[in-house]
Amino acid sequence: MKNKIPIISFFSGGGFMDMGFMQAGFNVVFANEYDKVFAELHDEGIREWCRGHKKKFCPITTTKSITELNPEKILKDAFPQSIPKVWGVIGGPPCQDFTMNGEGKGFEGERGKMTQIFFNRIRKMSPAFFVMENVVGLVMRKKQKKYLDTLLLNHICEDYYIDRTTLNALDFGVPQYRKRVFIVGVRKDLLPNIINKEPTIDNISSMDFHWPTPKYVNADTLFPWPLKVQFGTTPEKPKGIPMELCVENCLTNAVELPNGKEFLELKKNAESRKSIYEGDTKRRSFKRLHRYKYSPTTCFGNNEVFLHPYENRRLTVREALRIQGVDDKYVWGIGRLSHKFKIISNGVPIPLAQAVAKSVYKFLIENYVIA
């Protein structure tokens, strides 16, 4: 793409969402990550990935909390010469207070407040567009959805046309059932000819944004997914299931690659874990994946453990990265295992981020925001 659109990334984590946007025609010019170990891992992985894909590398600009960042200083650091006409902000604020399995603190939680601060920065910085990602709990709980929509209606909709949808990474070729909410906003003055709708608390969307078309529609019910089988047996792959949607696709040759032998040991009752069936993923923890099925939503840590289908161990870092759609050019140095699995859990699957980013780019082109 000849027009590389600059973007500012908040809550960058491992940079998975950033990589999806870079693949779709955007350049990251400012990246923010509060956790210092995450910031180190971000720079290690992204540097190698950018080198392998011939992309421009942007390290973490600052590890200050977004609450401490002055909007004017951010813009000065991101655009030291002049602010371009078209630039955007992307980010996935911390989701723990909105998860369906969490305590449900929502916007009152310390992490939940970050979503409100994210939109506060949007209002003060006035980017041409923004994209926010979060868990479906943000809109599935009635109280949280009403708070979010009120926030958007009172503080964002005056200056931005917005649209919102829920997408599942599995439908975009990722071997993981991972639903996420995306909110896209484009500044109104850049879309003078658009036929808009008046947002309301019952329907906050005010533009017809063309969200990406899934590669598979409702993939979780579309194919004859296998049932669980006893550990140590060799199940056959049901006909018709695309291999790219199977966990097995992430396991082949993984141990021979960088980060391929890194995994957390089963410290207690390792032998007893052999009684857990391959494909038994409904358990609270120690879920054993099925080689010919997709993974549940990755959530490593917090006592949730994913087991290898036919080896009695946890997944390796490389296997977990692949389940998130991260290609093998993304490489970390040794150590920091717990942080690695946590940063993987927090990320957006790259193919899903790329699909959304392509739709944003196309929308900006088709509506003459950029030439």
C-alpha cells in the first residue's frame, strides 16, 4: 500500500493488534505499555517480526500509565514535525473487570476505568479515526452496556460517527473461539457526504461501516467437530474440517522453533492429568485441547491451564503464540515465562486485527478521507 496511515497504539501489550494494522497499511508511530516486562517483550517480538516482514519498527515510546500521559505531549512525540490530516488511535483497554467469568466490577474497577480514560484521550486528541477492542462482557452485561453507550453518546458521538460489532477470531481462520467487541469511530468533518443515523442509547451506531466478511460463518457450528476421547488414543480427523481451524496445525514442528521448548511444568499430580480426556475443555482448569478442534479462548494464568492434546504437558510459548495467529517470525528471548503466557492471553489474534484494519483502511479510501 502506498499510503501508510500513522497510528498511535495504547495498551500495546505484545503488539498483536499493532501487527494486524501494520499488515493492512498502517504505521505505528507511538506505542504505550504500562507493564515494563510487557514492554520489553513487545520490543523483542516486534523487532524480530518487523525485520522478517520488512516493516518499520516502533518500540514502546513510554511505559507511563495512560492516566499520566499528556495528550499534547503524546502528539508532539508521535508527530515531531507536524500533525498529519489523517491518523488514528487503536487500543484494547484492560478487560479483566468486564470478563463474564470475573467479578464484574465493570467501569467501577481500576482496570475498567481505563476504557473511560481511553475515550477521554480520543476526545482531547481528536484523531481522524479510532478502533477499540474489548471482551464481549463489555456489552453483554446490561449495566455495563448502558454505561458504555451513555459514555459514547455524551462524549464521542458529537464529533464522531461510530459503529460497533462482535467478531469471533475462529470465523477468520484462527484455531481459537475468541469473541471480541470492536468499536470504530471516524471524525464527522472528514465524512461530509456520509448518510448518517442519529445515535440513541438503544442504537449507538451512527454509520454503516463495512465490517470484514468472515472466512467461515459461525465456524463453531458449521463443521462436525469431534467429541472428546481418552488421552493416549489416536482419533481420526473428521472430514470437512479445515486444518487451519485445528489446534494440531499449531503443534507441527513447533518444538523445533524459537520459544518452542518453553513451557511451565506440571508441578503437582502430573501423572493424574493423563486421566483428562483429549478435548475435555469444559473444565474450570487443566483443559486438554483436541488436536482436531479449535481452542477455547486463551486465558493462561489465573489457575487456568491448557494441556497439550497427546503429550502430558502444558502448551509451549510457540504453540500458544500460534493459537493467537502470531507467525513464527515473532521471537522472544529466554525467561519471563509467566509474563509471556499472560501477554499472549491478553492479545488480539493477528488475523482478526488485520481483517478489521483492512476494513478501516478501505472505508477511509472509499469515503475520500485519504487519496
